[in-house]
Amino acid sequence: MDLETLLGDIVHGASLVQPASRQSGGSSTSDWNNIDISGLTADSRLVQPGFLFAALEGTLSDGVKFIPDAVSRGASVILVR
């Protein structure tokens, strides 16, 4: 099972997005298979280079608002719903 399918199963209706600064000219399956993810967080303040940032909707705020911060901190992949 590939990463996108696995995470889509975990967060129903979710999609993976690779920040433009890290794209290699496309979004083919081989591109996704070559991404190293060193960690996972839903808190943009905790993102470190290579992390997957889960931009989830919370009770007080929407994680989408924190995507720019996560990318500036080095997120390799963004999970959005």
C-alpha cells in the first residue's frame, strides 16, 4: 500500500500535497515513493525538516492556516482534508 492510500484510510477524505519548494516537476507515484518522512505532527510549531504536517481541522482553528509555517520549517509533505 502506498503512503497516500494509507494516510487517506487513516484520515477519510484526506489528500497529500507536496510543497512546491520540494516538488520535482510532477506528482507521479515514483515521486511519492522517494520522499523520506522523518516525523509526523499536527502542530506546525513542532515541524522539523522532513516531517509530514497534518493540517487538520480542529475545534478552535483550521490547520490549513498553518501550512505556510509548516513549509517554512521544512515539512516534506502536507496532509489536508
